[in-house]
Amino acid sequence: MERTKEIQGVRLVSGEYKESINLSKNLTISGHRCDPKDCCIISDNATTITFSGKQAKIANLSLKVEDKSNFFHCLVVENGVLEVEACEMLGGAWGLCINNRAHAIVRGCQIHDNKGTGVNVYGGARLEMTECEILNNRGRGVSASDSGTFVSLRGNVIQNCSDGVYVYAKVNPFILYRPVLSTTCFSSPLFLRYSLSVIASTGASENGGKLYSQQPGQRDNRT
């Protein structure tokens, strides 16, 4: 990325790129075609993309991790504002990680087949996720924690994870709008641990499933 100081946008031609990228510039990086599988960035024992700049966008990319350590993630947003559009994230310990008060705006992405949680938001970070599919992750679909963390999920499909959405430690606010939370999530489609200052849910979740809420001091006794 050091060579692109004067470039506002980078378009990658179709193919596989064996790279681990630290994106610290205000850039748009996109795949050449609309199908993210046509342009795949694969990291080996490293996080595929780490964003630490002020503002950037990635689109039409497949981000994949190949490692045996269960430590590295597909995409980490640790500063600024990153837009993520029509991307695929797979094979990481987590698919998408947002922390340290960073802000991610995610649209039309597929986050699947990761070794742990699909999306993890914490440390006062902000996530706005719309029309995404979060599928077949071994851990939770979406996990949110810590005071000051903001999560908005609108029209997303979350299936075949442990908990579909797991919220705890005073996330404020947490917004669900027309979610599809499948009972194929092994534990609970939606699990709220401890207190939430604000939760707004509009529209019924398809495929059913109960809302489980745990208060301080209460054991997690889900069956």
C-alpha cells in the first residue's frame, strides 16, 4: 500500500493474491468483477486485511485465511471508517472483527465457514450491517460486547452457527430490523446476556426460535 499515496482507487484483476494487507491509506480497493470469488486475497498464517486508516472502502473481494493456528481473521477494522460491500470472508478464526471504537459499514457480504465467530464487535466499536449472509460459522454468528458498542443489523440471514446473535456487557444500542435467525443455530437464535439500555426489533424473524435473556448472576441454563 505504500506505493499508492496518490491513487484514490485500486481495482484488482481477477485471480488469487497471496497477500496480507495493512490498509492505512484512504483508498477504495475493489475486485474487477461483481463476483467476489473472481478476485481472492488469501493470507497464510496472517490476517488477510487489517484496516487502520481514517476512511476507505473494499468491494467485490473474497478474503480467505489459510492457517492452522485458529488465530488470524479475514478482516480486522481497528480504526476509522471502513465500507465493505459485496465481499466474502471465510476460513478465519473470525470472519470480521471491529474494535477500538472503529466503524464498519457492511452491505451485501457473505461471511461463512470460519473457525469461530462470524462477526465480533467490541471495545466501543460501531457496526452497521445490511443484507448480509452469516452462515456455517463454528462459533456465534454475531457477537457484541462492551459499553459504548453500537450494532445495527438490518435484513441479514444468520444460520448454522452456535448462537445466532450473542449480545452482552451493556452494548448500547443494539438494533435488529427484519432479521432471519434460523433455528439451525445450535443454541439460541438470539441470546441477550445482562442488561441492554436499548433494543429495537421490527418484523418477525423467520424460521422461529426463542429469545433468551440472561440477567446478572443467572446461570446460562439453555437446553
